[in-house]
Amino acid sequence: MTEQQDRPPLRPRLASAPVVLPPERRPEPGGISIIPDTEREAFADAVTGAGGEVVPLGDRTRGIVCLDNDDVDGLLAALKANPAVSWVQLPFAGIDTFAASLVPFAERGVVFTSAKGAYAQPVAEHALALTLATLRSLPDRARATSWGPKAGITLYGAEVVIVGAGGIALELIELLRPFGCRTTIVRHSAEPVASADRTVQDDRLDEVLATADVVVLAAAATAETRGLIGAAQFAAMPETAVLVNIGRGPLVDTDALVAALDAGAIYGAGIDVTDPQPLPDGHPLYSHARSIVTPHSADTPDMVRPLLRERVAENVTAFLGGGGFVGLADPARGY
């Protein structure tokens, strides 16, 4: 497969405008270290092209570009050993892997930015693919060994509930327009999303689930959202509804999902993230006629590398005093 850089460019979808921090909160500019070191060559020009200087992790480091979402201990060790660090760029939109561990550093003034919004286009595309696949009974047909009966539900004119109001939600709304869907955003804030047909606060989730044809989860994983969709929510959904999760695995009670599929309480599920993750070999969701599981592949490395490089360059510019930070993250809130 050709690298994404050689194909028509993906674009980031910004859920909010860049934020210019007040002088007292601005990080101290200086040398920028890339960790792990194996990624230095791939991202160094994104830093230098924005005017930054790439330095080995050490006394000259004031900013860190962290490119390994699994090496929490490595980032913590770097922050503890280098107390002068004042800005960290994290690699994913979700920061739940790091969040709790980073709270003390945020409290001492370190500014954290994530990739939130940067990967919206490929992830929304994957959400649409999972939606169509589950509505059209493709999980069952992909496993079939005989002709079988006709089955499927159309997406045209569907009521689509999207939980979350970030870049993925905004991009997905645009992808759904040709299908004439009515979109409802469920979010923590009361602020309406202009491109959605309706915006409701999260305390009305069960209410809007009752008329949903498609439910797409695109929210962050926090203490408040863990188990957001469980037995009660599946019972509230129509039997013809499908669930698509491209947010975070812990948003869904996995056992309740399997039970809902077994009982025919919902029509199907398209799952890119799971709890636990990875889903153990032989788990019922892999073979269930009503489900399709993809291995957190909504944003593959080839897709996201150019988008992350762009986000790094934007925030290096801000770090050096040239404007606002994009994707500001709050470890205490978990996103």
C-alpha cells in the first residue's frame, strides 16, 4: 500500500478554534525532544519546519512530542527527569491512557495538547463503513456458506444519534448529508452544534435512544462515560437500531452488548474499540451474526501520520509564541 502522503491529502477537522493562552499560562519555549527516539527521523522536519529545534531529551528540553500511546512509563520518566518541560504533545485524540498519571504535571503548569480533531476524517469514514455494514447485514453475509434470506435496513432518512461533539462527530455529520439523515448530538455541554439537526445534553441520552436508527459513540473515555451504554440503554433502543463504537471501548458494557445481540434487542453492532482491548480470541462478538469487529483500525498509521505531523507543526508554532494551541487537553477531565 502506498503511504498516505502520496495520495490526496486528508484534512483535520477542528472541533474548536486554536486557543491562545494568557501570558501566565504560556509554556517556556525552547528545545523540543521527540520520544521515542525511533520516531525522531519521521517527525523532526515537522518540528524544524515550524521553527523549532529538535534536541536530545535532557537539560535543553522544554517541549516533548510523545509518539507512543502505549509507553506511559516512558513519558512519565521523561517528565520527572526534566522538570523544565512545559509543553507535551500527545499522539492520540483520546488521552485516557495517560490522563490520571499526567494530572500532577498539569497542576505544576505543563501544557498538554492531543490529536483531538486531527484524525476526524478517517475515523468518521470508518464509522460510516461500520454503519452501512451493520444495517445491510454484511457481518452475517460475510460468514455465510449458503445463499440465505434477504435482509437489511437502509440508512436513507435515518435518525442518527452521535454521542460526542468533537471533530469526528462534525465530520460524520457531513458524510451523512447525502443520506438525508436527521442527526442528534448528545454532549455534556448545552451549547448547540450548528451542523446538527438537534443537540441535547447527556442527561437526555436514554430519551433520544428510543427513536434512534443508528447510535454512534464518538466520546472520550472518562469516569463519567464508562458503561454509558449498558442493558438499560439497549432496552431503550428500537430492535432495528444499530450501535457503532469508534470512540473508546469502556463506553459500552460488553456483556450487555452481547446479551442485546443474542436477544435481538438491537439489529447489530459495528465495533472498532472494545473493553477489554484487544478483545480476547474466541470472544462471541467475533463470530456473532449481528456484529462486526475491527481492531481499532479506524485510523491506521498510514492515514494518521501526515495528520499528526500537521498537528505537531501547528503546536510547535504556538509553543514558540506564534499563536494558539490546537487540541488543548486537560488530564483532570480526561480529554
